[in-house]
Amino acid sequence: MIALDANGADRGAVTVAEGARRAGGSVTLYGPAAELADAGCPVVDAPVWISNAEEPVRAVRSKPEASIVQAARAVAEGRADAVVSAGSTGAMLAACTLHVKRLKGVNRPAVALLLPLPGRPTLLLDVGANVEVRPEHLVQFAYLGACFMEAVHGVERPSVGLLNIGEEPGKGTPDAVEAHERLAGGPLNFIGNVEGNALVQGAADVVVTDGFTGNVALKTMEGTAKVVVGAVRDTIRSGVVSSLGGLLVRRRLTGLRREVDPNTTGGAILLGLRGVAVVAHGSSNADGIANAVRLARRAVEERMVERTAEALRQAGVLRSAAAASVGAGHG
Amino acid sequence: MIALDANGADRGAVTVAEGARRAGGSVTLYGPAAELADAGCPVVDAPVWISNAEEPVRAVRSKPEASIVQAARAVAEGRADAVVSAGSTGAMLAACTLHVKRLKGVNRPAVALLLPLPGRPTLLLDVGANVEVRPEHLVQFAYLGACFMEAVHGVERPSVGLLNIGEEPGKGTPDAVEAHERLAGGPLNFIGNVEGNALVQGAADVVVTDGFTGNVALKTMEGTAKVVVGAVRDTIRSGVVSSLGGLLVRRRLTGLRREVDPNTTGGAILLGLRGVAVVAHGSSNADGIANAVRLARRAVEERMVERTAEALRQAGVLRSAAAASVGAGHG
């Protein structure tokens, strides 16, 4: 069963319920029962929610009745297989860290997202949970991301890159240089530094970075795709729509818009937890919610958490330079 | 006179010479005289150059005969009004910091670039010179960027934003929060935090950030524009080229490609120095070089350096929260 938070989505609880319907399968909604009478699936009445403006950890502690907290607890207590929300990422992270808890050896859960771009799928993490990280966290992110791509997307021995400002190993901040060293000495399929342009051109299956840089890169990508697609669309609209060429290009643009639409990838997944948690885009439509539910379900079916735990354990056994840092965390 | 480094450009010294010709006006080339016999402008024979792979400060010190060093010294000694190069940004920065020198009160020169995107021009800095900065450096970048947009692009009271992962003042790293506070309390037209999508959608005239984040954002933007334009172009090429719609869209795409082409903006400008220095994209064609020369010339004609020095002096006089930090630098 997927515990689906019906609060916090820009388009309201009814859109979330419609998303649950489209996803099919077993879903329980956590939200305002008054609005969810026609949901067509079980509803746990939880009208209280946590907004983006609240300090997440404090809000999660002070509002145990909030829908996101109840949904996370359902996972923690084995009543649900995964939790999905289109609300605050911070609240989800706090609720899951507090109740679902981190995997052994993981210092910081990360928010990971498949970049909504045409071409080879690339997982970027962290995209906002950890604004400041140490090199050992970046190494952990690399393991978490690689396990996700292997388990959920069937990528064998995923290539891993480090987002940086140059390809050479010595480029970037001292932390980036150290992370590069550790990753290069470890057992993962590390391909080295990846610059911003290579990131969006599919240079690696997994790209790790701190949450500040990752968030800026992700939003810059989304914004640029929108600006460029918009500029082309404006031209097509201005008089040439009826021509065959215009129509064909327009169809392709619709495809592109879908590819660069955050609704398509189903949202971000929280990695490093003892359970599956997916955060859909706040502006998700019903299809976006449905894709988020499907993503969560796939992670459950493919035993992502168990496989990640096992990989971290094995890495510990290997005692390589990179693996040794897993669980080292001095803070 | 503009001192133009003919070394280091991907397309070679002859392309640089062609760029000088297209720019017109008074230009002296610093490069291999043997290749520049037909340049049509004065040449200072300087075959030695500094590559991207060399450690910039060390290379600049150990190779006083390198073309970029000689060109920077020409500016320092008043024989040239500005220096332009399509070579290593690091070498340019090192040569200029050592010879042209920083403006009084400036701790760190910054590399600034007009984003090559359709719509309102946005200056982003730093895009790579300073991978780690303190809040007071970000405040200085704001002054430097605002002075540039005012002097060279005629923007009155330019709006300034801080690149961050949320709009709220408390978002981001502790350094970002502190920079926000200082900027909000200062005399600049500070509009607050700007996220990655707002950056590329023209939310502010000037956006400041550290060189790591700025470099990643810039390259992510360039890469995404390329990927999206490429995807549309592929469709048009696949059979519908001859139709009117296809042709019109194709023409618009050519325009867009030009707008998202780093050659158009003339390259990055180094701000905070006692002289004008422009770094053209390494892959610049002759037009890119010509635009870089024109950018440098405009900065000279509009007395950018003098006006920046005056603005920094006045900010010091104002003794505002933000201004007080100018020159404070404890390191």
C-alpha cells in the first residue's frame, strides 16, 4: 500500500485523489476527508498540513497529526510500503528522518531526481536537502544514486560523475577535490568530474553534488528548457500553425515539453532511508501524482532499500578508500 | 588601443587576427609573429602562451614573456586601454591581478558574463574565478556588477539578485543568508534571492553567486539550450525542411542559436581591476573575438573602471551595512 499525502499540492486534494485513481493499485490517502468523499480509495482524515514556510523539523515535531507525519509513520510502522507527497520537501525529509529513519551508515538522506531532459536518463543528487556537505557525504550520495539506478531503472554498473567546474581532478573546492579522490579510489564506476553542460547532455547515469549547487543546476535547467521551448513555440504560433511543417514541429515540441516537464519523471525520491519516499513537484497535475505513485511502487517492488543496504554493507566489507568513508561521519 | 592576445584560442591565431580586423579600430596583437604576417595590424611577437592545464599564478610568474602577460602589462603601463584574450581565464585573472591590479577596496576580482539567452540581459558573476567566497565578497560582486550594467549597458539603478535555492531570506547556506542580510541593508537596488529558473528568465539585471555555483549554472544553461534547440532542429531536418512552416521555424532557430551562442555576448569581463580585461570563449570564431574587442572598447569609452572606483568610494562614504563591508576583507 502507498500512503499518499493529499495535502500541500498546488492543485489541491482532489487532483491528488485523481492521481491515485490513475495510478491504480493500493493507495491510502492522508488528507481532509471532507474534500475526499469521492476519492474511491481509503482515506485517513488528516486535514492538518505543513507548509513550505514552516521550519520543517520543528513543524514535524509539533504537528504529529499532520498528514505527512501520519503517512511517514504508516511506513515506519509497516502499515504502508511507501510514502508519496506533493507538499514541502523539507517536511517530507524531516518526517521521514524522524520516523522512517536513515539506513545504517548513512549520515544524510539525499533528494534525487531524474533530470527531465531528452536523451539518456541522468539522476542528480542532492537537489536541495543538504545545502552544505562534506566529501564523505558526496561519496555516500554516489552509492545511494548508483543503487537507485541499478534497482529501479535496471542500469548495470551505473556510471557516476561529480558535478564540478572543470574535468581535471584538481578542479573546484577543496571538498570537491577530496570527494574526487575518494570516488576515484573506490569500487563504483566513477567517470570523474562532470561540468554543467555534460550533466544535461547525459555524461553519466548518476551525478552527485551538494544540495545548493544541485538545486540551482536543476532549476536553471528547467528554466532554460522553458525559455527555449517557449521561444520556438511563440514563432510557430505566430501564423504558421496550419502548415504541415509547423504542425510537425509543434507535435515534436509537445513531446519535448513533456520530456522537460517535471510531471513526467514522477518527482524526486529520498535516498538513504529505511523506506521509500517520493516527493512529487508541488505543481503536479493528476498524471504527475500518478507517476510519483508508480515510481514509489517500482522502488518497493524492486527492493531498492534492501539492495541499497546490502550494497552499503558490501562496500564496508571492501574497505576501499571510498567505501571506508561510508558511515565514517564525524558530525 | 586594445591589446589582443592571439594565443590560446581554439581556432588559432589567424582567427583572432580576423576578429581584430572585423572589430576595426586600434588593436595590437600579442602572439606568434610568424603566423600573423598578414594580420593588418601591429603585432608584438609573443609565441609563448599559458595553457588551461598550467597553474595560473605560477605560470604567469614564470613566463613573463607569455603573450597574455605582455598584454596585461601593456594595460598596467598605460600602453593599452584594455586586454582581450580567448585563452585561459585563470591565466588572464592571474596576469591582471599581478600587473593591472585590483581596485582599492576590492578583495577579489570576479568574472562576469551576460547570459546568452533571449529576453532581458542578465549579468551573472562570479562564473569561475572564486570557487569559495565569503559574504562580503558577494556584496562586492553586487557593486561591481551593478556598476558594469550601468556604465556599459546603460541600465539605470540595476536590480541585483542573489542566486539561491529559495526566495525566502533565510534560505541557503549560512554565507548566503548573511550576504542576503548585508545586501538588503545596503543602498543597491537589491531584489532578494533569485532561484535558478528566475535567473534564466530575467528576474534581475545582475545576479551574484560564488564562482562554483555560477560556473555550474552557466554551463547547465548553455548545455540545456543546446540540447533543446538540437532536439527541435533534428525534427525539422527529418523531412519537413521544405515546408514553409519548417523554414520559418528553422529561421527562428537560427536566431535562437545565435542568442544562446557564447560568441554573441563577446565573452566574460573581469570586474574589480584597475583596467578593462575581457575573456572571449575559448571556442570563439572571428565574430566572437570581434565582439569581445567591442565589449572591451565600450567599457573603456564608458569609463567603467573610473565609475566603479567612484561608486565603491561613495559606498564607503555612505557607511551602510552593505557598503561597510567593502574593503573590510579579513583575509
